[in-house]
Amino acid sequence: MPTTVARPDVAASVARPAGTVTEHRGRVMGTDLHLVAVGTPRAGRDAVARALARLDLLEARWSRFRPTSELSRAAAAAGSWVDVSEDTVRLVAAGLTAHVRTGGRCDPTGGAAIAAAGYDRDLDERRRLGPAARRPARPFPGPDGVELDVRARRLRLARGTVLDAGAVGKGLAADLVVEELLGVGETARPATGSYATDVVDGLDGLCVNVGGDLRAAGRPPYGDDAWGVDVVLPADAAGVPGATRWSLREGAVATSSSLRRVWDTDAGPAHHVLDPRTGAPAVDPPALVSVHAGAAWWAEASATALMLLDAPARAAWVATADVAAIVIGSDGERTEYGPVAGRLA
């Protein structure tokens, strides 16, 4: 199977911009970042600057690799209440909701398990250091050890429970930035207060792609009536295209691959798709799952669920999840679930 997959980008389909298009590429949260802003030149510059600052703040609050992050402090203070930000309230609430809606397949309590599997630091650093020591796997502790006081903005974790923002965090970060800077959607309104006031004057459209978890809203670039999102797919099976293009008028795409976020351990290669029932990397997951949904955090959670569901169960689950999905098996076979055809460009 190919090893370079799951790297969606916003793509233009015609030559004349409908307004100034400002792009930025970089790194955040240990992964690739792609920003596309549509509006006046000043709005584009302001949107990129504010998006970068916002994403850096979210990483500082959520990273399990930083002892000063809110999630790390909550784990270190096991059994005691820890004051947290509105952002972390939203993250934990989204993770707990994802656990319920995916039947436990997307579980935010996997921080200790993924560290035990060798992913114990930023992935680039992990790879530079060579094979990781892989410790025995244990099932995720589950949400019973998580107490969230939304109104008081505080979090209490049971001993041994470590939250991993990777369950929904990249998608939620994209949602927060797009909705706040455009003034749309639920995340523009804090759960415990009034609407945010970070709207960028002159910004007509924005797309934020954090490592394949992407949210877009507002006016698309280049005069199109929708944002086009290209996803690179494995293509070693006959008849499977090398790429597909989702069409977004407003919404999200999340793409997850068991072939991309991988590292070496003393017990052999490992990947980031862990089964909460065992705490170990899933056995023979699909090569790639790409999900189209209304919000990026839910698209990300859904992609995880589809990685762990067996093929007969996927269609029934998608029918209840309000998503469309493309799944590429480890043998290269492509299967579509839900209203995929109506959401392709």
C-alpha cells in the first residue's frame, strides 16, 4: 500500500478569484496546517494572523506533551478539581458526546494508552529518536473517570485517566477558528457566556485544515459555489481513483489513515488508531476513511468510529450518524457509505 495519504487541500477549479484569496501553510498540533481566507487583503492577513494565534493557544491548552497544558495539569491532579478554559470545556464535552454517539469507539480517555503504544511525544521527535519502548496495552478507562463542571469551568479526572485531545481536538480547533472569525455556528457562542467578538471585518469565507480535519464556511474562492476539498486516496487496486473531491457549501471533512501517523517500536510498527477495548493499535483497520459532516469534530470522531467498525456494521451506523463516508480497505477496495454522491464535486 502507498504510504502518503490523507492530505486534503482546498483546490481551485477556475482561474479568476471572486475576491482576494490569502493562503498560509505551516505546522500546528504536530501536523500540517493549511488556511485559506477569502475577502479583502487586510481581512485575509488578519484572519491568518488570528487563526495562527488561536491555534497556538489551543495547542498550549490541550497538548498531552506539555506539562503546563490544562489536560496535563488535570491528569497530574487526579482526584482534584482543576480550573480550565472555555476551550477545554468544549473539548471535553465534545469528546464525551463523541463517546456516546460512536458507542465508545471514539474515546477521549486514551492518553495513557497511546503513550504506552510509543506515541509519547511529538511524532516528528518520536521518529528522530528511533524505536519507542512499547509497554503492555490496557483498555481505555472510559468516561466514568471524567467529571466536567461546565458552569464553573472545572475538570476532575480519576487516577489513571489521561485525556487525549486527538480524539476530536484537531477538528474542534478548525471549527472554533472558522466559526469565531466568521461569527457563525455554535462554537462562536461560549457555553457559559455571550457570543464571541472575534469576527474579522471584510472576511467573506474561511477554510481551516488541521492535518486533514477541515472546516469551511462562507464564500468559497475563485467564484465557485462550493469549497472543493481534494483527498488523496490509495490507488493500488484497479478502478480506485487516486483522489476524490468533496464539495462543501458549509461543513467539514475529516480524513484518517492507518498508514500515515505511524512510528517504530521495539515490538514492531504501530499506528495511531487504537481500539479502546484493548488499548492497542487496531488490527487490520482500513487504509483510509474520509468523512463529510456538518462539523469537523464530529467528522473526526466519525472517521475513528468507521476505522473500528467492521464492514457489515458501517452502513447501519452511518445511517444514524448524519455523515457520508468513503472507506478504502487495506486491500485497496473503495466503499461509499451514506449520501456520498450528492456531496462530491
